[in-house]
Amino acid sequence: MVAQMFNTRQPNAGNPRTLTVMAIQRDDEDGPEIVLRNLMERFRAAEQRALIKRGIALWTSAERLLGIVPSGDTSLPRNKIN
């Protein structure tokens, strides 16, 4: 059985026995699903970041309306909050 795993008919007869080249069995049908899952995860993360930015903007505007933060405070840009 061990002799069947090794290829003794190599062109370089001086080399020690080497394992025969075996094809890797791949299931490429899962590839598109993995790509789709990664894209969906990236989309969810981007959506979450957008919701957080919107929430921060709403919170800041509510603080300004309630007078908690002075309205003349311009340390935060109006449309962009990082």
C-alpha cells in the first residue's frame, strides 16, 4: 500500500521517492456564498455606522434645542460628525 503512494517512475531517477501529485478536491460552489456573506456583513457595518452618526447628530441638536450646549458652540461640524 505504501508503494502505491509513491511515484517511483520519476524522470530524475537519482531523487528519492516523492509523493504523487494529487488534485485538490474543492467545492467552489461555496465561493459565491462566502463573498455574498462578506458583502452583507460590510453593508450591515456601514449601516450601523450611519445610524450611529445620525443618532449623534440628533442628540447634539436636541442638546442645543434644550440649551444644554450653547448654540454658538461650533466645535462640531453641522453635517459631518466623525
